[in-house]
Amino acid sequence: MVINKSVNKISVPGFLANGISAGIKDEQQKDLALIYSTIPAKVAAVFTKNAFKAAPVLIDTERVKRGMAQAIITNSGCANAATGKEGYQDALAVSAAVSGQLKIRDELVLLGSTGVIGKRLPIKKIEAGIPKLVKGLHEFGFEDAESAIMTTDKYPKIAIRKGIVGAKDITICGIAKGAGMIEPSMATLLTYVMTDALIDSKALNTVFHQSIDATFNSISVDGCMSTNDTAIILANGLAGNNPLERAQARLQRFRDMLTDVLMELCHAVVKDGEGATKFISIIVEGAKSRSDARRAAYSVANSNLVKTAFFGEDPNWGRILAALGSSGIPLEKERVSLSIGNMLLYSQDCPVNINQAKLKEIFQKDTIEVRIVLGGGDKSYCVYTSDLSYDYVKINADYST
């Protein structure tokens, strides 16, 4: 569970939230969520790079350019992707219904959808649920909102940090959903971050992209990219801190807190990967460039042979070398080394004398670290991934039915 149980009630000054069942999935499951800032907030966002972007992504991409937003309405159970002009108009209708109930400008409403691709939104159900959703907004509603955006997730993902920045106490809280189709440029992932920090728009955009790159763009469950990936941060400034701007030392403190929140969430997403039983860190060091380190790490992280070996707890480390060799980056085999769980397995183009029993024990752990040293430079990269199990196939074999 990612929710910090030491915090009895999760809240962010100036933000309200709620989550209800609108009957999109069924009457027993929450499927409609709303996050609302009591005043317009600065906004930054990152979206999928998939060519078939869902209607809400297309709308949000244009609206965040204005730099301000006040509400995020999200439905689960339907992605509203590959639905053409009709799907786009459906999303606009949802936005209009929310802005009307909240009595705010329509362009201040952002949208998110997650679920099956190729199906139109059940507009009547959503519009009927919005008055109840708005009426039930409250300061401790983030857990309800989180429940409403989940699809195949096994548990909710909420992280919160509090600290002094710019001489004032500030709060940063994030919620996320995601368990499958996780790949760079996020994927099947919705992440919403709320903070009361007062921050310059350009600084917010910079630190958010930096933090996303270090967290949600450094994970992979199955190497698949979705159509709906959305990460949004809203900063309403109600903390009244000294304004955070670029090139300020105190901005680093804010970035560290934000990265901590996102890192906790992205680790939770990997651990909750569909059918996952292992959390695996793929660390590549000694590369000539960060790009090479990244390519090498993802080549290993996305290898189905590597993933299935970890699931089967089969210490077939040769699969890792094979995946590394297929990455396409220049390699000097004699300088490459491979360790798993601090056990050196391969060095100077030869296997090391390996204690197979101890290696088997490492593969039986829930959390495993793979470290690859290329020996050609000083750049590094880390990717967090999971194994590939029978349950992953079962979940995705009948997802739309």
C-alpha cells in the first residue's frame, strides 16, 4: 500500500476531491473522479507520444498551454481513444458539464480517461453523475478520487510530502493509476499532483518534466505504450511562500520533494504491474552517454526472456547478456561486467565462479537489483521493471470482455 498510514487524512490546502460510481463499469465500482482547486492554479503536464492520442489528451494538450487550470475530471472504464470527432465532442461535453456545475471557465477544466480503446463515453451516465460528484467534493476526497481512476490496479497509489520551502510549509500530494502498458512516455498511466506551493509557471514546467523523466519515464512493465498517458501538476500558490523561480536554490528543495512523490508512485506502479511478482532495478553504469545507458537498460528491462526467467526464478543470466548485446550500442565485451544482487556473474568476457545455490536465492526474492557496468565512460541510467507471469497473459487476454 502506498498510502502513508501515518497520515490519517490526506489533504492539500485549497484542493477538494471526490470519486463516485457513475455506472460506467458497474454500480459497485467508483469510476468518475474530480479534483478541484478552489482558485485557478498554475499547471504543467506531460502526455503520451502515441500517434493515436485519446480525445482528452488532445484537449488537455491545448488547454495547458494557457498555463492555468482549476479542475481535472477523470473517468475509468472507457479510454475515449480511437473514437474520432464524436469522441472529441463527447469529451468537450463532459468538460462543459463540469465547468457548468463548478461555475468556472470551461478552458480551466482538464480531462482524463482510461479503459478500453475504441469505445465512446457513456455520456448520459457521466452527465448524470457530475452533479453528485461536484456536490460531494471535500478536502479529504483524494482516496475516493484515486479509487475512481483505477482499472486493473490491485491497490491505490497515493504519496504525500510536506516540508518548508521558501520559508513556508508546503504540501505536495500525488495520485496515480497504472499497472499494465507501462513504457517510456508513461503509458496507461494517469498521474495527478497537487501542491499549494507558489511557483513560477516556467519553473513549474521545468521541474515537472525533470521529475517525470527521472521517475515515470524510467519504468517499464511490458514495453507497450498507451494512448491516454497523462501526468498533470496543479500549483495553487496558497502556501504563500516566497515565489519559486528558475535558478533559485530553494527550487531544488521543491524539485526533490516532487521527485520523491513521483518516485514513490512510479515504484508502486511497477510493483502493481499486471501479474507482477518481482520488482527489478536494471542499473547500467560506465556508458559513454546517458542515451547509451538508457538504451542498454531498456533492452534488458523489455526482454520477455529476461522477464520470464525472473518470474520462473531461473538464474539464466545469459539472457541478460543477450538482451544487452541486442541493444545496438557499441560494446567492448572484455570491459563489461554483470552482477545480480551484488553477486558478480560475468567479467572480462567470461563467467565468474558462481555459487548457484546463492544465485537461486537471489532470484527468489521479491526485489532484485541487476547491475551492468559497460566500462566505456561515466554515464549511467536506471530502469525499474517487473517480471512477466501467467497472470499477465490472463488479465490481458480478456481485458475488453
